Amino acid sequence: MAMLEKDVMLTLAEKTVETALIKGAAEAEAYVYEGQATSVGIERGQITKSNRITDRGLGIRVAVNRAVGFAYTNILDSQSAVEKAVINALSAARASKPDADWNGLPEKRGYATAEKTFDARIAELHPEELVNLAAVMLDAATNADKRVLPVEGGAAAGYVTNAIVNSNGISGFDKGTMSECSLAAVAKEGNRVTPICFEFNAERSFNLDAEWVGKETARLAASALKTEPIETKNTKLILTQFALQELLYYTLINAVKADNVQRGQSAFKGKIGAQVASENITIIDDGLFAGGLRTATFDGEGTPRQKNLLIEKGILRSFLYDNYAAKKEGKASTGNAARAGYLSTPSIETTNFHLSPSPTATEELLSEVDDGLLVYYLQGAHSSNPVSGEFSVVATPAWKIRKGEIAHCSRGVMLAGNIFEAIKNVTAVAGNERKMGQLIAPWILVENVKVIGK
Amino acid sequence: MIDVLKKLSDAAVQNFGAEYAELRAQRLNKTMLTVKENRVEAAKQGIEEGIALRVLVDGTWGFASVGSIDTAALTRAVSDACRMAKATSSRLKAPIKLAETKTIEDCVQIKPKENPSEINLEDKIGAALSLSKVILGVDKRVKSCTVDYLDLTGTNYLVTSEGTRITQDKLYVWSRVTSSAVSKGVFTFSREEIGSTAGYELFDAETLERIGEKVAKRAVEQLRAKPPKGGVFPVVLGSNVVGVFVHEAFGHLAEADLALSGGVLANNLGKKIASDKVTFYDDGTAKDAFGSFKYDDEGVPTQKTLLIKDGIVAGLMHNRETAAKFNVEPTGNARAEDFRVEPIIRMRNTYMAPRDHSFEELLEGIREGYYFKSFRGGQANIDGTFQVGIQEAYEIVKGEVGEPVRNASISGNTLETLFKVDAAGKDFQLWPGRCGKGQTAFVCDGGPHIRVRGVTVGGNA
């Protein structure tokens, strides 16, 4: 399938909205999506496969008597299939119950430009370029250390285009590209096998450092071979972006979503203006961060993306809203409605959750730790208590820091605590910020976390 | 549809020199609902169709999927997949081979008592709302609840260049219920999932009232619970926790692709890695279970696969590629979430076989320990480190179940822990769930209650 043109997508969305209004919708919104991802895959030390997934479809949301219905279809070349989707959305709304808090679809607002989100090279990429990238990464890893076995990984590139039209006059089109290479490896020596160590590089443009990914994955895996147990006590932790992303996603990020606040499902309810974190913590959810992995012109409802200051030097300033949650409080949406392609209705999600870095070098951060742990990968963060923020996770592996230097690796280290306490104990943040999914953050230093050794 | 697929398969073999071609098509209908407290978020109805094709060219996989059955798009996809495979094969050292399997021609129709696609949307919404009402009515400290519902019906088609032609109906009904309670600054959280491949009659057996009360009462009960002590303790694990342990801590290691990737099981076939009490299966044949089906997405018949017998590793879960590497029969574990993605090795219904102890006998002799009844989530690493978060737990004091404990989690090394299983109960239950491995698969896991001599318990106290 060739890429759908802007005009084709917008016209389809407009016609769908029109059809819905004619068939009895009080309001209607159509979202047209197309995405293509091409990848080559590494399995057990060699490149064994290639994939191309092309997906497109249409999601339609309607309101009838303040009851909302949604339907989707991926059959776009048939007018009757699109009409059937409209009828399904209407019948879903009619089968549903009126919602007193439904105050209409969003209104039209001007868009700012999303910068550095599209690279024409990706749209025209030849799969062989991905094979080359994967080969560079693989060679870098295996040449760095013979004990390292790359288990899986690969290189991928793709594009996403979407168009949104609603009956309040919103009409938007956006396109973006993404590329990524990643590698997971273990190191083996005698009977010893390390846990999986992982690195990656993801960008909106086709500028990837595959060699660094390969070398760094190998370095991490090899350094995990030599392990020693550690004792149970309260200690300092340096959390890398991997650990932060896991811990924050299921707890803190949950707490700043307005729907959770409204439902009493957030530890931050009623705490705007209060000190909720150490003064080292400033977080901006920045939907327009240049080149950000979640940057776009508008959100899943056609509301412009924007910058939202969430926590300023530890003080809670605001929450994230979609149109529904915002109107419930008489506010404006912050542009945080997300969609899973055409398959889902919008729901509140972070864009680029940006934890501000400091000028501190990572060596300096390490030198502040006399006795502590450097934490990369966590297991079990998804079993945290999403409301209270209590977590009990395993670090596999973690590296012991002694007098500011990495001493050895340790396995199966359990960390237990409460994220809302932990963010009050962040005594320093570094300057090494990087993009990882929705997170843009540097390493942070947290004091006094319970570590359970063996 | 089978004819369309056959033509594409022929094109891959004749025009592009594919050694093997596998074409899958799907037509799916989905209904999804979310009710939060007493509010219906959008009720959703979806229709999707598409085709996936996988080819082996010069010993390398090429895969393409398109959400369309348009001829031009499909012809292009065949060419894409074959050309990409050829480009990739330039760096291949060991060409991929597939284990032999019988070709199959079959049409699998399912006739549910109550087909969810024939139930009115109004009735499904009504059921979710009444469930929500039950939960919020249990106790005034129950502050919120979310009811998610999904049903999926449709047909899968499979054609291979070897001659397999399968048409297979699909049906899943699933619901997840979560609720939270709040009191004096303490937040608690509880979850339950149900799911079946039978039909909407699932809700006749698992009545809404029972599920709702169970979820809400657990959230309330935890309000008075205390955090566990950290350290190593003897524990009794409930069937639900045994299930997630079998699935996460052991099951993933027994997936042949992960075993080959440096997992701890590859070198342990035929060796004793667990106590005599431990027998594990991955069973795709369990009637109506959420992880059951007749043929996998490579056309291999499903089966009841023995993984561990009395502590000895008996087998792994295979697709045709790993079966060839191990020189064994494929076990029917190749599953794809939908037409968008390739089949990979996935679990089905994975469980521990029951033995002969009563619950009381399991508790006997534990002076200080924990009873972990129900899990919140679990995860494992290829080196055998596992973590399971617990949503319902109690102290065990002098052989008796004591006070509730909240936010506990357990961790350890899988093989070390399997040797410490010293008794298993005579009870048995399967629990439906969804497993993530890049794709989502519907599965069950379960077993009896068991006793473990020592696991590391993470806690705040």
C-alpha cells in the first residue's frame, strides 16, 4: 500500500463526519490513521528476518443525547464498510447511557508547528539500509567481548500519518517518522549466564548510532558476569532512565492524569501548590519537544499539543487533561488525549514527560555515592500499587557503587518503597538526559531506599 | 478466501523462489466496553480484516501484513516479503529449517450456546453497569471501580505452500474488574479477570455478583492489612499465585526460542531441576479455557505438552523452527495476536498438576510465614530471576492463617525455588489472563495450592 495522501485522508474524515450527522449524530469525529513499519530482526547472533507491517483504518466517535459511541473499521476502500462503521458508532451510542458530564467534542484552536518529527529519508528507506544498521550493531557487540551473545534485537523505521475532523470545525493532518535500533544480550562464561542487558537508540530522524548500541549492550552484559551478594539495608540509588521509566509509568504518571484525580485515584488530589517532590525535581509534559518521540501537532482529539508544567522545583502545578476531563472542570484540554491508532477512543496520556536535567556530570553524581546501587532494569514495576505508589521490585541486575566507583554487579536485588516518598528524597539529578518512550530524563540520585539482598 | 491465499502462496513460490510460504487471513468483529463507576465510557464496535504472509527465501524469514484484501496491495506485499527476505539473507550463517508436519485440510466451526455477537449491546452495557453497582455497594470505603469487557468473534484462514488449508472460527469473551478502596490515607487496589473461548454463557457460571463482591471485599480487607517483613520465609502459594509462577518464572524459560537464547533450560533437558512434587503442563486442549484452540498459526494441531514430570524437564514449547533445531516434533505453540504480526512461541494453558495435600496440611509446621493467595503482576528474566507482586496475602502464624498483609512481592531464582516446593495440594483451578511478549496472547495458568520452603519476600517494614 502506498502512503495515503493528505487530501484523501481529510476527505474521508470529512465525509464520515457528514454521514454521521445525516444519520442522526448530534456530534461526530472521524480519525483516519495509516502507519507502516519496516524492520529487520536479530535472533541469537544473526539477522534472521524482516518484517513490513502496513496498517490503516478509521475510528469514528459520535454523541447522541450526551451518550457516546465509537466504532472502527480498517476496510477503507468500500463505502458500505465505512457506512457500516458509522451505523455501529451510532448504535453503540444509542445502546449506551447519557453522561451528564459530556460537554461536547473539542472546539477548533490554532496549531503550533511540531519540529523535527519527519525525515523524508525514512519514507523512502530501502530495507537493505536496515540490514546494514543491524549488522554494524551486531558486529560492534560481538567484537567488543567474545563472551557476549546477542539474543535479540534489530533495526526498524516507519511512518505514521493521521487526519482528524470533527463537527466543531476541527480539521487536522499530521505525519511523523521514527527509527530505532536495539539489542538485547547476555554474557556467558562457563556455566554462568547473565540476565538480559539491553540498549537502544530511537529517533524521529534516520540518525542512529548503531555502533554505540552494540558496544554499550556488550559492556553492560560483560560487566554483569562478576556478581557478589549485597546486604539488606537502606541505601542510595542512582536510577537510570530505564528504571525511572518503569517506576514512574505505573505510579507518578498515573497520579498527574486528571481523570484519576477526579476519580480519587491519585495521591496528588488536592495537592496543587503543595511540595510533592524534592526541589531538584521539575517536570514538564512537553507535547512539542523538538524531535521528541511523542511530539505531534495535535493530540488524539485534534487539540493542539502544548507544554504543561506539572512539577516546578518540587511544587505540584497542574494535571494532564483531555477534552472530557477538562470540560468537567470548566478548563481547556492540555492536548493529552492519546489513541492507539484507529482502534481506540482517546484517553489521557503523557506526551514527552520531561524531567529537567542539571549541569551535573554523571561522574560527579557517582562521586556523591559512597555506598549505593546503580539501577538499570527493573522487574515487576507493573505490580506497583498505582494509587498509593508503593512498589516492591527486583533489579536484574544492579551495580554496586563503592566510593563513587562501580564495584561489582549483584542479582535479584529487591527494592521496596513508595514512589511519592522517593521523589522527596531525590538529592541530585545529572545532566545526561535521553529520550526513552514517553520519558526524557537524566539519571537521578535517590536517598534512603530499602534494599533487600540475599 | 482460501483460493485467494492459495494464489498468493503460488506467486511467492513460483515468481520469487520462496522455499516456504504461509498465508493467514482474518476477519474479526470486536465489542469493547469500559464502565467507570456508574459511567459508560464509549461503547465500541470494531470490524477488521487483513492478511499476513510469511515466506522463507534463502533460509531467511520475510514477513508482510496488510490490513486489506485488495489484490494489488496483496501482490505488492508478496513481492515486499520475498525481496526483503532475500536482502536480509546476505548475512545469514545458519539457514532456517522447519520441522516436518502433516499437512491438514480442516474447517473448525464453533457453536457456542450463547454467541456474544448475537447478544444486544444494551444487555452487555446493562451487565457491566450492574456489576459496577454491586462493587460500589459492598462498602462505603470502596471509592472506584472499572469494568472492562471484550468479545471477539471471527474466522482465521491458513494456507501453506505445503498444502495445509485450515478455516478456523475464533471466539473470546473476556472481562477485567478492578476496584479501589480508601480509608485514612490508605489506598488499596484489587483486580480479577475472567475469560473463555466458550461463549457468553461464561457469565452464567461466574455470576456478576460473585465477581463484584470478591473484588470489592479484597480491596476493603487490605485497608487493615500491614506491610510484610522483608526477608526469606516459608510460604503457601494459592492456586492463582502458583499459576503466575508457573507461567512467568518457569513457562517463559520453557519457550524454546528463549531457551535457545541463553535461557537456563536448554542444557537441562532430561535433568532434575525441581522437587519430586513438580509436574507442569502447557495444554492447548483444556475445554473452553482461554488459551485453548485446535490448530496453531503454523497449522500444527495443539496438544497437551508435558514440560516437567516429577521434577525432571520433559520438554519445551516449540514452533516448527525451534522443533527442527531440537530435532523434536512441533508442539503447536506458534501463535500470532492477529493478522498484523508474525506467529511466535506462546503459552496456552500452563499449569502445575495437583497432588494430595489439604490446605490445612500445607499450613502445618509453618511457625512464621506467609500465605500468598492472589497476584497483582509478575515478571521474569531469562537468567531465572522472577518477581511476583501479590494483591492478597496473609501472615501464617503457628500453622494458621493470620492477619492480612498488603503490597508484598516475592522474588527468587526459579530453579532454586522449584527445588524448595515440598508439598502440593489436591485442589486445582485455572485462571484466565493475557500474556505480553511483544504481542498479546490469551492464556490460562493455574495449579493447586503449594508450599515452598523459602522465598525472598519484599516488604517495607
